[in-house]
Amino acid sequence: MEQWSNGFKTNTPKLQPSNTPVRTLITRMWEAALTALEKFANPLHLAMLTAGVLAGTVIGILPGLGGIACVALLLPFIYTLDVHTAMILLVGSLAVVHTSDTITSVLIGTPGSAAAAATVLDGHPLARRGQAGRALSAAFLSSLIGGLIGAVFLSLSLPIARPLVLAFGSPELLMLCVLGLSFAGFLTGGEPLKGGLAACLGLLLGSVGAAPSEAVYRYTFDQLYLADGIPLVGVALGVFGIAEIIDLLAKGGKIAERVSLGGGWLQGARDVMRHWGIVVRGSLIGVWAGILPGIGATAGSWMSYGHVVAAARDRESFGKGDIRGVIAPESANNSVEAGDFIPTLLFGVPGGAPAAILLGALLFYGIQPGPRMVQENLDLIFTIIWSFALANTIGAAVCLFLSPALAQLTRVPFVRLAPAIIVTIFFGAFQSSQHFGDLYAMLALGLLGWLMKQLGWPRAPLLVGFVLTKPTEQYLWLSVSRYDLEWLLRPGVILLSLLLLISIAWIFFARRKGKGIGGEEAGTETVTLGRASSVFFTLFVLAVSLAALYEARSFPFLGAIFPIAATVPAILMGAGQLVFELVGPGAKPTPGSGRQVKIAFGYFVSLLLFFVLVWALGFGLAVVLFVFTFLCARAGAGWRYAALYTACVVGLAQVLDRALGLYWPPGALTGW
Amino acid sequence: MKNVCSEIGKLIHRGIASLCLSLAFVTPTYAAAPYYEGKTIEVIIPFPVAGGSDIWIRTIAPYLEKQIPGNPKFTFRNIGGGRGIPGVNEFTAKAKSDGLMVLVTSATNYFPVLLGDKAAKYDFKQWNPLLVNPVGGVMYAAPVAGVRRVEDLAKAKDLIYGGISAIGLDLIPLITFELLELDTKAVLGFKGRGEARIAFERGETNLDYQTTPAYSATVLPLIKEGKAIPLMSFGQLDEKGNIVRDQAVSDLPTVPEVYEKIKGKKPEGRFWETYKVFMPSAFAVQKILWVKGDAPPEVLQAFYSAADRLSKDKDFLTKTDKVLGGYPLLRGDRLEKTIQQAFQIDPETQRFVREWVSKKYRVKFD
């Protein structure tokens, strides 16, 4: 009996330390959450939040400009504020960038940021069917819900986030990347060979630059510019943006030729309610993509898109304007930012550029994020969480309010919109590293994307492959060099492998049952180029792969694994595709397509001329000349209209320049 | 009445006196308006927004605006990528001798020069350092590695170190491993020091280093929980260029001290020579603000005096403590000799390092 009581006596104090901290943490969290919420009763804070949201919304709409541009705009103000107010302003703007970037993705098929490219696939076809309103309202609502779920998840996981993140070692992260890459397979469309080839091209593009594992530069052709790899903004704007603009211009007319019924705002809201499961799953995928280092917003939104395609029973309509294809990536891309706060605040490791900026701002206030944040700055963490949640709400409301007017843009002849859009895209792409290489890369990839679109090649796998190359390679190398082959036996790896196998089996099963995979763009676009061009393009891909393989022989072993993994299958598939094209019936170009191709090339030449003008005369003068001539020569506008339009574009550019402090490249000939 | 008169007389008297006094203060400024009055200084940052060097200059710039006579405005241009080389080249090409364009550099910019990278065509000798900020580095290990004190390192087996790249800052710990002859395997390829620390926390690696600000915020809590053991610092330079203890972690021995403890003699040999060449540019003079060498003396004086005033400014010292890493913001002329020494390497040491990293870490030089 005495022993018992002794046992109890020694036990109770032991229990307490493990129990109380958790309880006090929860009470403290609750208190901190309320204190932080009270801050928003202060009109100054609410005004700051609204200012941040408006800045973020405008910058999100502009293609190519994202979180970094937001900060450039707000930074001068931040240094004069106290830390809470500064965080409210900053988080307010960063939280809504991925809400408003949907607008350009849906309306003109040009991703407002790299992470919004997944929304283009189904959102833009919807707009062309005259259902822009439906697509936008569904997108904003799922963005909003995604953001809120992200905020809730973020608060709930604060006490357990550190062990959770630490549970994922390099091998598990590698398997997640592989899982993401395999989603590229789900997006390959009706012709798996073309899809596979596109994915391999993406991997190859992603291998350009410094290898993560070895100190070797791959495929840089001694260009310093390529040492860091091709910028993601350039790839997204080129393959989707430029390609889409040229295509729209060549086809002529307006974005939406007909106004269809059931395309309204309420329909979009109803769609979100009907597919609430997708919203929840998409948000959770997003949060995880944000929490885990190296995945990021772009990969997160593609994973969410891939998962919804993979899980759907009827896949035929994806890529042709399926509302589920809008809801999934949109619910993910806001929650990614919420998830991203966990490594940023609790480990001091930013997951993406916006988080890096937030980290920098905190350092400015003498707060070094890390394990002590939860103990010492809990109220600040909740200020950030509340700002994020409230900004999402205000941002979605602002976008919903703006969109009916913006949706009208789809009924304006596209050739009149094009000059302004092209100028913005050029400007946005140039900001990523202030190097003319950005524009080169964007134009070259634009041509590639346009060709792929015309020949019925899916472009989504290319982007997914590109985005995931670097993290996959990094984690593969870390897994092998740390664990040799033992990493294959880790429970997490086995679990994720099983998940991978099940998804693949599910796809094959569905295909066997005759439910073909619609995938991206399969059969939606009229093929405008004939068999000869198709054969040439396949030959081109083959030649590039062979050359890349030849080049890879000089790389050290670990730096060569990825190029080989990309090129060998590409060569095999390319050969198969070639045989298939030579023997098979070949796609017949639709009548009148020859003329369209000629027009398209004409527009390519105009873009090239614009590029030369920018290089020679500097951005300012080039914009004036390009916009004015384009309107007069291509859009058949009168000189008065053209002059007014040009003045507006230049004026807006000036305003942006003043606000953002952007850099305008001087001309090689004029020097200004 | 007399009283009033004398009061007025006093007032006039006082008025004249104060007028004279204020004139005495004002006249010098009339004689020579401050060089930077109404001017804008463009800062070239050869790194992306929110990188370490970007935060560093953006944090101190508002204080410089206040302290530099004439209160100039600072604007920033980030030219990221290409190992920092395009940004520095832009400065070389565009900066004039008027002191209106300045450059921030960090270890990333110095190593290509020290390693003889052909793409790095710039020459630090042609510029003048305006401000210098050192940073420190601390190595620590996991207790599972059988290490309790720093002396245990010599016998420790299977040490695994996580790093980014053999030709970046990791070069300093890698040289340290060779110098102390530790049984260490380096796993390179992490995206940043933060990710390497996460790998340490989840047990994938058991040896790591962090810069001093990150160390105090993220590693000290681990040490308190018994999950990490502090080992040594890479040290700092005194004004004569000797390696001395790091003031931010003065309780930790430096690498040469640990060498003496383990080997019982003063450090020597090729790796010691290499350490002495690379450590300063990696840590002791890590962040430097430069101006062209032919800038007028007023420019240098303006920044030096601002640095002097900031070193006594309580508000500045407390607010920027985290960003400056617990080190003073030094005037450029204070460490000028050390700085110029830091970028000099004798051809033999250079050849030795290049051969060693290409052999051991398969680095390919052109």
C-alpha cells in the first residue's frame, strides 16, 4: 500500500510537466488569438489591411508580377510602422496575390503568376465559352475557402507543427516529388506518347543551370544567365501566355464569341458548393505543399489539379472547361501560402519568395523566427494568421466586385487588348532577373508552346516536369548520399510508394474500362498544322534529346542521372511517336488553317520586333512605337485612338514605375 | 520704468548674443553645403530581394539617410542570380566617380575571385570600402555522434555534415574537417543553411554550422533541450589580421584553438594556409558597402562619420542588433588593410584548393 502511494506521489509531479505546458499553450494560444483579433478593431489596422489587399490585388492581376513586386511597393512604408501594423500590411498584400492572379488566367489564358498556370487549363476554355463569370466566381470562392481552411489548419497545427515537419526526411520528400511528377502523367491527355515527351522536355528544361548535387553547370552554353536555370516566370508566361496570345490573335475576333447560359456568378457559387469535397482536399494538399520545404505554390496547385483529374470518374471534360479544374488549383494556391508560414515562422526557413520577404521584414524588427516564436511572439503569429484570413475575405470580395466589369473584356476584339497585355508581359518577365535573357527565354518558349498547342501536344506535363526537377533531384541525391539504398525501406517511403502504385493502377483500370482520360487540351483545339510539321517537330524533339544525352556524358555521375532519366525515355518515345506519325493517318488540318498559321507567324515577327526595339531604344520609347504601330497596322485603329491608347499605356506604366521602383532597361543605342 | 528699460536692454542683448551664436553655427553649412544634399544614392544589390545582403542594406539604409550629412535618399536595385556576378559587373560598368552608386557584396562575390573563376572579372582593389559588417559562424554537433565536448571530435566516427555547395561558405567547415582530420562525410546539395539545420534536427546529419544570428535564434533552444552541443566558432579578425575569439560567442574556442587542444601544437600546413585565406572573406569582412575608388573624399567622409554616429546611436544599435548579428557596423577605413588582404591569394594556395575540391567534391573548374 505504501509502495502504491509512493508510486502515486512520484507519478503526479511527473505527469504535470507533460500536461500543463500543453494546456497552458492552448489557453495562451486562445488568448493570443483574441488579443490579435482585437487589433483589427483599430481603424488604422483595418485600413492598413485594406491597403495591402488592394495593392496585392492589382499586382496579382498584372502577369508576371507577384509577391516580390508587392513588397517592393510596400517596403518603404513598412520601415516606418510598428511590427504588428507592418505584418498586417505585408500579409494582407501577399495573401491575395493568388486570388487576383486568376483573373488574367481565366480571361486571357495568361497566368498572372506561375502558380496560376493550372487554372488556365480549364478556366480559360470556360471564358471562351462565355462562362467567364462562372469560372471567376468559382475561383474566388474556392480561393477564399482555401485560404480560410489554410488559416485554421495553421492555427491548429502550431503546437504539433515542429515534430510534424521533422517527420518528413529527404526520402519522404523525394517520394512526394515523385508522386507529383506522376501527376504529370495524369495530365498527358489522349495521346500518352506526346504527354510523356512533353514531361521529359520539362525535366530537361529544369536541368538547365547549376546541378543541385554536383558543382557542375548543365546546358548553360557558357551563358552566365543560364547558370541559375530558366526562370519559372519565363516558362509560365512563354508556354502559356505568349502561346495563347498569338493563338487568340491569329484566330481573330473576341475571346468569347458567344454568350452562354448558365455562365453566371451564382452558377459559380453553386459549383463550389456542389464540389465542396474538392475544395477541402485541394486546400489540404495546398497546406501540405506549403509546409514541406521545396514544394511551393506552383507545384502545390498542379498537384491539386492532378489529384482531381486522377480521382474523377469522368475525365473527358478536363481541359475543355471543367469547373472542377478551376476549383482544385484555386483552393490550393492560397492555402499554400498559409502552410508556408509554418517553416518560415517556426524554423526560420522560408518556403517561397513571399515567405522569404516576410522573414526579412521580421528580421528588420529584430524578431528572428525559430522555435522560440511560439513562446515569445505568439500574439504576432496570430496577427499574421488573422491578417491572412481577413485579407482573403476582403480580397475575394474585391475580386468578385471587380470581375463583372473585367469579364466584359472577353467581348472586346482581342487585337485591341493585345498591345497592353504584351507590354505588361514583357515588363513582368523582365523583372525576374533584369536580364534580356528573360525575354529571350519567354519568346523561345512561347514559340515552343504555340507549336505544341497547334500539334495537339499537352503543355501541362512540361510545366509540372520543369517545376519539380530541382527538388526531386535534390532529394534523390540527399537520400542516396545519406542512406545509400536503405531509404527505400523507410515506412514513409513504402506508404507513399503504395499510394503511387494505387493511383497508377486506378488510371489503368479506368482506361481499360473505356473511360479514356480527357486530360489537357485533348481534342479541344483544332489542329492547324499538318503531318509534315508534326513530323518535323517530333524530329526536333528527338534531336534535342539526343544532343542533350550526348552532352550529359561529360557530367559527373550524379549530375548526369537526371538528364539521362529525361532524355533516354524521350528518345524511345520520340522514335515511337515518329513511327506512329509516319504510318498513322495523321491529323488533318482544318480548312483555312494555313492562313491562320501565316497570321500567327506575322504576330511572332511583331513580338520579335518589339524585343529588338526594347533592346535598341530602351523600354520607354519601344513601348510607344510598338503600341502605336501595332494598333494602326494590326488593329485597324485610327491614329487618334491609337495615340490615346498609347498615352494611357505609357501613363499607367509611369504610375507603376513610380510606385514599384521598377527598373527600365536602357536602350543599347539611345542609352535611356 | 528703469526696470523695464533694463529688461528690454537685457532682451536685446540676449537676442544679439543668440543671433551671433546661431550665425556661428549656421555659417559653416553655408560655406559648403553637404555633398549629398538633395541627392539620391543607388544601391546595387547583386542578390534577389529578401536575401541576407538585401535585408542588411535595406535595414541600415533608413539610418544612414538620417546620419549622412545632407540626408540623401537611397534607392535599391536587385540584380539577382549568376552567383552575384552580373550585379557586380553592372556596378563596374555603370558606377561613376560621383559616389551616387554603391555596391553591397558578400562572401558569394569573393569566393569566385579567390578560386580564380574566369567569369568574375572584377577587381576589389579599384573600389573603396565604406562600411563593413562581420558575421560569425558556429559549429555544433548532435549528442548521438558520441561527442560531449569539442575534444571528442578527434575520436568521433561517422560524422555527417549537411551543406549547400563545396565552393560556397561550406568551404570553411570543409577546410576545418581536413585541418582537424575529422572522420566526416559531407552531404552537399541542400538549398540553404536553414534546410540543412532541419536535416540536423531530424537526425539526417549530426554536424552543422550556422551564422551567429541564426545560431542564437534557432540553435540555442536546441542546446538547452540537450539536442545539440556547441563546438567552436570560425573566429574573427583583430585589427592586425589575427584570428581571435568571436565576440558574439566568446565562450566558444576558435578553430585554431581546437587544433591546439587536439594536436598539442600550433596549427600548420596547407589547410591552415587555406583557412587563413578563406575565413576572413567568408566571415570577418562578410558584408561590405563599396564605392568607386576615385570617388571624392567627401563621399568617404560622409559615410565614415555616419558610421561613427551610428555606433553611439542607441535606437540604431537596439533595432538593428539582429540584422547586424551582434557585431558593430565598422567604418570602411578601419579594416581597409584586412579587407585588401582578404582578397589576395597566392597562386600555390589557389592551385591547392582547386585541386582539393575538384578531387574530393568533384567540382569542375573551366
